[in-house]
Amino acid sequence: MGDPSTSQTTAAGLQLLQDPLLNRGTAFTEAERDSRGLRGLLPPQVETLEQQADRAWRSVQAVEGTSSTSRQLAQHITLRQLQDTNEVLFYEVLSRHVEEALPLVYTPTVGAACQRFSQIYRRPRGLFVAYPDRHRLREVLRNRPRAEVDVIVVTDGQRILGLGDQGVGGMGIPIGKLSLYTAIGGIDPARTLPIVLDVGCDDDELRDDPFYLGWRHPRVTGQDYEDFVDAFVTAVREELPGVLLQWEDFASKNALPILDRYRDQLLTFNDDIQGTAAVVAGAMTGAASVCGTPLREQRIVMVGAGSAGIGVCDRLVQAMVADGAEEDDAVAAVHVLDVGGLLVEGQAGLTDAQARYAKSREQLSGWGVDVEHRSELDLLTVVRSVKPTALIGLSSAHGIFTRAVVTEMASHVERPIILPLSNPTSHAEATPQDLSDWTDDRALVATGSPFPPVERDGAERRVAQCNNVYVFPAVGLGVVASRATRVTDGMLLRAALALGDQSPVKHDPDGALLPEVADMPTAALAIAEAVARQAVADGVAPEATDEELAAAVRAARWTPGYR
């Protein structure tokens, strides 16, 4: 923590004494105050941790800005400084104010923080693994702050949210993600490690910024890039065997190949592909319980054919099969669009994962359009022909769920499920308020970023945020508790179904599709137990009873930041 006779001041003026005992509200005798050299450095009454947390949060709330965006960024900086100077207090603040703090430490504010990472950089946190150091990666990893690590989150900064290439600015994502591993999942923060793979940056303006902190070079691609990633994985495996390695915000062209290459070699998963998919499947499970169409019979239109969109489709097919559908029927019920329209068999450039969902000419024969011209297979045409029960967006195409599209869908379905999931908020396919207005408040909605409550007839209703934070911290907790050696599809499906079991809409037709944000730490326990049980069932964790796993999950939670 540093010399107890020193203090740090945040951007909002909050003084934080750098003594772990002070940070935990310890009172001192006169002699102890003298021996520690504390006389005059703090008032006679030492505050408890709870009181300090209240004071710290008031300081965050007092931050001002010229706009809501600038204020939120300043609040993000204030919280990051608190994290750097007093982790116990930082996590106490997060645990007490999860709902309000989540948008500040993660999406949407983290997007602005990544864009300005080099300008707001204050203190080192995590490792910058640069391509020029590719022959010394084990040495780089040995510079980590702690020898023992349970979870790594790594990005190469190429596809940060919907903001494109941010280079080393992408480090903001692993830092934010790992803070939620602790705040929601209870993973010990001292056993987490954020990493950015600095392989250059293709944003010329960012790369030429005199304050840019990264390697000033165009991105390494092709075999050189693959070799570097492979060398990194090898170094991780040698230095930290058994660590959970989460891939984050890699470009679609790299994300799925990397996951496929390493998923059977080490304990790893990709949150954009698999975590997003699990949360969506959880929301869909809850929605299906009240919309009148069981999960196995859902007709789904997905707008977005990137790695995240295809990952969601794969998990939904898996959930539909678990609910009793035949796999071929489930795949046929999923229709995927990219920027050019519906995916069609024989289309140039399709990956194997995309080709699974491409429709044949025979399947489209009754649509009354020229299937040789994909431009005629636009979203409105697909919705009119498929009559989907669920419309999902991971396209980053703001406003693509137009009134015409939504009203067409709602004319065929009593309770349409509509999930505009693109981040940040400015890229959302539609706003919840519009979806409510256009469907006479019949739509079942969850979004990717936080939105204000929907107003209807003078009443407000909470909008569920289909955020990966519902799943990845719980997966990490379940993996650590069960001592799993792999993350299986079965474990992620169980996470999705456990989340769906906690959907408020199951008990209230007007409820949200996902639990309250403030309830996430509690929900994480149930999800982690489901993940741990499935790890044992899949043979990737030591044998243990359900009771032993439940106890292990609770024992694995870090306690100092929790009441």
C-alpha cells in the first residue's frame, strides 16, 4: 500500500491514507498513532470501511464535466485512481454501488477511456506485451506484479467495443473486465492480470499522436501475427499453467480461429463469442417462458455475422436442442444477415462458422424475391418472410431496427423478443423506448448497453442490460472453485440456463429479462455452482459432490471488499 505517512488525492479531492489497517477502519491508541507517525495526518476518529466507502462514492458523484460524457469519463478516472491507491476501498465502493458504478468502470464509459487511454494514463496496471519483445515473452510475463494468477484477460486492441482499432488503448478493457471478475465474481484482485498484445495499430491518427503509448507501427498480420500469439500462449502455459485465459475484443477474422486453435489446449474462452452467447441464451430462456413460443420452436433473425453474432447463434442452437429441438431444425430456424443481406449458400467469403447458417435457394424459393441478388434479401424482407419470434442485433449499425421492421415483426408475434445488443449505446440497433412505443409495449427487450427505464402510461419499467458481466465473472469463479482444466460448451450452456432460471419475467410477465444489476453478485453464486457441476460432469474437473462444489464456490470468493 505504500508509506503510511503519505496520501494520494484523487481528481475529485478525496484523500486516501495509504495504510491497509487504516483502510479497514482500524482505530489506534495514542501510542500506536505515535509509533506509526500518524499524529496530525488523520482526525482522531478513524472511519470504518463502510464510512470510507460512503465518502468515496460521494466524491465520485461530485465530479463535474462539461457534458455527460466528459463527466462520466472523469468519474471513471476517479474510480481508477481509487483502484490504484486503495483496492479494498475500491471494491467496497463497487460492491455497494454495482448498478451505478458498472457503467463507469465498464461499458459504455470504458469506450471513451480506451479512446483517451494515453492521455489519461496515470499508473502502470497490467502487462504490455509488445511484438518487438516477441523473443523474450517469458521474461515479460515474469514482470507481473504477483507470482500466482487465477485469471488473465488479454486483448490486442483491434476491435474495442464498436470503436475499432485502439491499439494499446485497448488495455482499458482487460482492466475493466477484471475489476468485474472481483466485484461480481469475487475473484481475488491480486490474482488477476490484464494484458494487451501490442502488435501495432492501423489507426494512423492514433498511432501518430505524440502521446500514444504503444508501438508506433502498422499492425502485424498473417503468419507473423499467428506466430506471436502462439509464442504468447506458450509463454503463458509455461509460466502460469492452469490460469484461465480470456480473449477479449479481437477482430472477427482472428477471434474464432484463435479460440478454435487453443480451446482444447488450455483453460481458455472468448467472452465476445462465448460469454455474449451465454447471456443472450439466458435472456432468451427467460423470454421464451412468457412469449408463448417455447425455446425449441423460436424463429430467430440475427443481424450481425461476426464472431459474436455467430457465437450467439451457436449457443442458441445448443439451447434449443437442450429444450428438445432437432439440431438441423434449430439451425434452419436461425437466419443471419451481414451488411450485404441474408447469408446465402455459395456466397463468397463465408467462413465455415457462417456457412452453417447460410440458406439454400430451395429454402428461399417461396419468398418472392430474386435470391441471386442479396440486396433484395434485406432485413425488412427477411422479417416479412420468416415472421421471427426473436430479432437480435450485434451489427454496430445504429438504428437498423427501424419502425417498419419492428412493426412488421410485431404484426405476426404477440410478444416479440427484440435484443439490440451492439455497444456502445450510440451503436444500438434501436432504443428500448422506441421498441415499446412501436409495439404497444408488447416487446420483450434487453440491450447491450445501459438505457434509461421505458416510460408507459406514467409508469417506468427497467430495461435489462444483456451484459456479459452476468456470466464471465461467474464462469471464472466456477472454474477456480472446481479446479477445471478446460472451459467446455456444456459449462457455458449451464451458465446460460442458470441465468435464465433467475429471469424476473418468469415470475412477472412485465418483469425484466435479466436480474437487477445489484443482484449480480448473488446470481453469480448460482451460476458458478452450475458451471462447477458441469465441469465435473464433463470430466474436466476433479470429482466432487454438489455440496462440496457449493462450499468451494463460496470459499473461493475474495472477502475483504465485501460486507
